[in-house]
Amino acid sequence: MSEAVVILRPDWDVVGVNAGFSLRSGGVSQPPYDSLNLALHVGDDPAAVRENRRRLAEAAGLEVDPAWVNQVHGNQVVHAQAVERGKTAADAVWSDRRGDVCAVLTADCAPVLLADRAGRCVAAIHAGWRGLACGVIPRCVDALPVNASALDAFVGPCISASAYRVGAEVVERMREVGVEPVANPIPHEPGRISSSAGATHFQLSLVDTAVSVLKRLGVTQVCTRRHCTHADSTRFYSYRRNGRTGRSVGFITRA
């Protein structure tokens, strides 16, 4: 008997939305994509991905297909109705229309879901370090027809700081654009040139950095799901851990 598709639901107080994060079980993809890979761009059998997407929709109670975009680690924001599936390049999708499914694919990066407490709009954001550094979160918040103070946010499963080692240039680049990364310096390594911060590498927390950005924008209600995608190979895909692997989804729609 095959495993069932499992959806992690945000434990927030938002009503009138259908939102969640997929795990890697319950699909038909073969290794190394086993089993609920939802991405068509990673080398998996397209027929398997289409079946996985069908199973996701059934398990999650989605009435229409998500507005799948080509994610490029940038800051492009698009309305779900403007998405040409498989062609539109963007890293954030929003909608003020009931039924539109905003979705982002991840395998270590942070999926960020936004919902207006009055039920007027929702959004999904793909936030890795590059997206954070180029302002994908503020650009998405600015695109919404409500004030940031009206939003609730949920940051889903992603790689934890203990598993996410980045160079000092990443920290410096984020600071140059006004993002204060939540990062712990790793002690200087002999024989390597130190940055002005006194370290060559840092352990970067995508979750805490995203939370910091959201709160600075005025989003006061921010919840998190602190599961490490790198540490839990049974439930999550991780690009840093495996390289060639599948993708999970974070989705949200006005119910």
C-alpha cells in the first residue's frame, strides 16, 4: 500500500485560507526524486511530476492548479492571473481572487506565506539568501492591496542555520541592501582571508532573517515552522544535502 500525501498546515489563526507545505512522501517519483517531487525542472519524469501534482491537489483540497512559476532566485512578483504556467519567471505570487493558488517550490530555501486577516489577498514567496538580498519579501508586500500591518505571515520548513554555511560575501551583500542577516560567524580558518566582520564563513538562518525582514516591514504576526530540510531526509528534500533531488511546495489560496 502506497504512502499518503502529507500536508503540513500552518499553525496560525488565519481563517478563510487553505495553506500548507508538502512533504516528500506519497508520490510516484523514483530515486533520487522519491517520491512527491513537484518540480518539472529537476530532471524527473514529467509524467510522474504531473501525477504528483494531481495527488497534491487532491490531498490539499485545491480546486485549480497552482500558478506554477519559473523561480530564478530574484525579486519578481506576479499576480496569479498573470502567470503563464511554465514560462513566467518570478519568485513571489499573489492574488486577491478567490480560488487562485499561489505556490512556490523549495528544497532548502524558505517558503513564506502571507494572508490578509480580512481575507482580501494571499501570497507565496520563495526566499533563499539571494531572494532576501534582492528584496523579494518587501517587493511582494508592496504589491499587495493592503498595509503590512494587516498581514499574517508564516515561514515554512527550510534549512537551519546549523546546516547552512555561507561565505562572508553573502552576509556583506545582504547588509549592503539593508537586510540584516541573522548569522553566526564561524571562527577564522588559518590560511584564509577574513572579511571585515572577522570571519570567512557564517551560519545563516533563513527563518530568522525572513522574520526580521517581515517585522521591519510592519508585519507583526509572524509564525514559523522550524523543521530543518537538511537534517530530515525522510520528510524533506534538500539541495544542499543531495544536489540532485526533488522539490516541495508551499501553497496558499483564499478558501
